[in-house]
Amino acid sequence: MTILESAVQAQGLNLSYEGRSALDCVSLQVPTGAVVGLVGHNGAGKSTLLRCLVGLTLPDSGHSELLGCPSAQLDKVTRGRLGYVSQTADLLPWLKVWQHIEYIGHFYPRWRAERAHALCARLALRESAKVSALSVGDQQKLALVLALAHDPDLLLLDEPVASLDPLARRDFMRLLFEGDSARSAPRTVLLSSHLLTDLERVVSHVVVMRAGRVQLQGEWDALQESNGRSLEDLFVALNGSPA
Amino acid sequence: MRFSIQPSAAEPIYRQIVEQVRRHVDSGQWRAGEELPSVRSLAQEHAINPMTVSKAYSLLEAEGLLERRRGMGMVIAAVKPSSRASQRLALLAPALQAAALQAAQLGLSAEDALALFKRCLQDQARGDHNDDNP
């Protein structure tokens, strides 16, 4: 498998709902191996952008590719290399956790059951519990296990840690970098979050969105060095209020 | 070897690692031949991006402060530490200049600022590190 320079590419994505612009000429370049923090207020367009990138929402115009494959026509191989967690976990409430894991595993050739079990243990998620009985935080954990158990090359996560407590968030940040040590290229991650201090630990790049536009994007170390500010302070300076 | 990483500091994490290695080597607390934690273990411990640790180690290697040893990972290189107190004070100066500026902006008196610095030094000696580890 050749290693692409960009794991995610988007050019001029536009989308409007009822006359309001949800995405306004959004262009992105995410190098392979980057960990990108997507930040912005509610309604800034983060979730819409992630949905467009994975092909769940079609833009009015513009083009995007994941791992070299057009978002609108993701093939089976590319889908097998992706992990995506939406803001509201789409789970099957009538199954037990272990049954859910087994069910999703059938769709992924690279799925490893032992990895899924280890992830549950790491996140303290009880596999015998019924999905409908899980707390919001535990549902989020299950969605993460399902997105990580096939060791994806590209992870897109929409507010993955919003309902987790600080220790679980820390554990989750560690999991982002775990996987098959023999992989040919490091995993690429694009994640949105309001919890900027958590992002600061792990991001190599940040993308700041406002009103459907990309306000700022770049390498975080360089941005921080030229600004001398934390991500929270930079965000407040750009947006006038905290994330 | 313990690192103290503060994600919300104004200083990038890779630079925090670089500066801490420099200071410990300069003061002679970390000596030539001592092994640094592996990239993976340091990243895991602080839940940070392994590439950040790699970047810090590579910079220190380029500076000659660290050496890559086969089968061991990174070790402190065999260079003479600048052990003279004046050199070590020079390394501390930028942090104190920044603190002095903030003290002035906050309208604090020199006595209050010095008392606070003294307290910080005492906390440090007692082991109350301002570290984020659980």
C-alpha cells in the first residue's frame, strides 16, 4: 500500500440548509499521521464537515477524499480502513455490549475480537450490560471501541469525549495512538472537541471553524510558538468567548 | 527521570520536554549514559502524542545533548555539563523575566512576588510538583 501524503483532502466544500450556509468554501489538507483538533462553537460546522468527509451528507459543491477515495463513493476497502464516531452514537439498543461488538466485527476484515475486549477493559466498559441500559458516557465508550477495534488508518471522531470523566478522557487519548505496531504509516486522526486542554495534549494540527468557514488551520506547535498562547486563549482571542 | 508536562501552558509540549532535559543535564542531575524513557512510554504516561516526544528527542539529539544507542534508545550524551552556578542562573533568567513582567502587570509588590517565589521553591523541595499526573 502506498502511503499518501494527505489522508484527508477537501476543496471548496459548500453546503447550505434553508438559506443558511453550513459549510462555506471549506478546504482542508490533513497529512498522513497528523492528529487534527477541529474546534469551534456549536453550529460552526464541525459535525457537518465530518459528515461530508465520510459521505453521510453530500455537499452542494466541492470535493473531498479520504485515503485517496472520493467521500461520496467510499469503496469497501477504504471503509474498512476508517473509524467514525458521530456525536450521537448510533447503537443497537436491544443487544448486549459483547453482542454488539460481535455484530459490528462481521463488517470489518481487519477486526480483532481480542482488541475489542482489551479496549472494553481499558475503558472499564462492562460487556455483559445491555446497550439500552448504558449511561451516555458508556454508550460513547462503546462507540469508541467499535471505531477502534479494526485498527483503523483514519479516525474521524465528533466530540468523542464529551460525556467521559477526566480519567477516562485521558485513557481515550492514549488509545488514539495504540494499534498494530507493524503498521506502515501512523494513524491519522481528525477529532472535534470542546475540551481544548484534552486536545492540546495530542494534536499536531488545529482547524478553527466559525460560521461554516475555516478561520485558521495550521501546525499547533508553530501556532503556539508564534502566539505564545494556549489553545483556549487563542480560541477566545478569535471567537470572543470560550469553546 | 520524571517530566512535568503542562498541556495548557503557553509553551508547546515538545519545548517543555527539551527545556527540562537541558536543565537537568546542565545541573548535573541527569548524567552521561543515563537512559531516557522511551518515546512510547513517555507519551503513554502523560497521554500525549508520541510524535511530540520524538520531535523533542530529535532536537536534543541534533544539539548533541542526547545520543541514540542501539538497543537502548536515547541516553544523555557524554558532554561536560556547564556546572557553574552563573551558567545555570542564566538558564533560569528567561522564566523569571517573564514572571517579573507579569508581576508588574498585576501590580504586585516585589516583596509579595518574592514571597510567592520562595513558597514555590519550598513546595518544590517538599515534592508538591505542579504536575498533572493522576
